Amino acid sequence: MDQSKAGFLSMPQKLSDRVSAIRRSGLLDSSGREQFHHLTEHVRVALQVPVAIISIVDEDRQVFAGHCGLPAPWDSVGETPLTHSFCQHVVDRAAILEVNDADLHELVNSNHAIADLGVRAYLGVPIALPTGELVGALAAIDTAPHQ
């Protein structure tokens, strides 16, 4: 699909507009998380990685709208601060982010998810609401370098 036609990669949005749209969507509520489990499980199996998430990037945290394979305690907490978020870069750049080895990647090599969650490889694609606001990422994560 041509991403420019989808309307979510055409221009950066104001943070307040994006956050307002996220809050109206209900995606920050924990009640809807199970509906995305099948998608994250499919990504995890298809890409042969231990973790897959759907991350909604709020002002100071990312909330996992869906996940499978997250280590404790993050699996039950269901969110991390942005200090642990690779997905924030997908939203900021409005583009796919591929990290084959986080230790060597200048954008994320100081991210706390490397030590605290064991993230070494990451592939994230933007997620937008039907109204076009970019809200997060669908991501595949590995604990070892991975292409």
C-alpha cells in the first residue's frame, strides 16, 4: 500500500492533536488488550522472534495495546516509560524503524529497553487511527541481533 495515500505519513502532527486522538480512541484502556493478542502472536511466529507488541505512544509512556512474549514485570504492567521505547521513534519519524543490533544503532543504543527488557533487534511499523493520526507501532522484538 502506498503509505502517502494512507494519510498517516504525509506530515508530522502536533503532539497535542495526536495525544487527544489517542485518548479519544480508548486504546490506552486495558480492557481492549486481548483483542490484539492474535495479531501480535502471528507477528511473533511469522518473524521468529520472542516478542511482538502493539505500542501506543502517549506523552510520557508507551502502552501495550497488545503483546505476547514480554518479560515480567512488563507483561503484567502493560506499559513502559518512553525511556524504554523504540516505538516512539517510529511515531516521531512517521516511518518504519529497523534495528538489527541495538547496541550498534546510534538512535537507540542508550535506550533502557536494551538492559531492562533485553531488546537487541527491533522492527516497528507505524499504526494510524482511521482518521489518520499516527498513534504507535506494531513491533517485532528479538533478544539477539536479528535482521
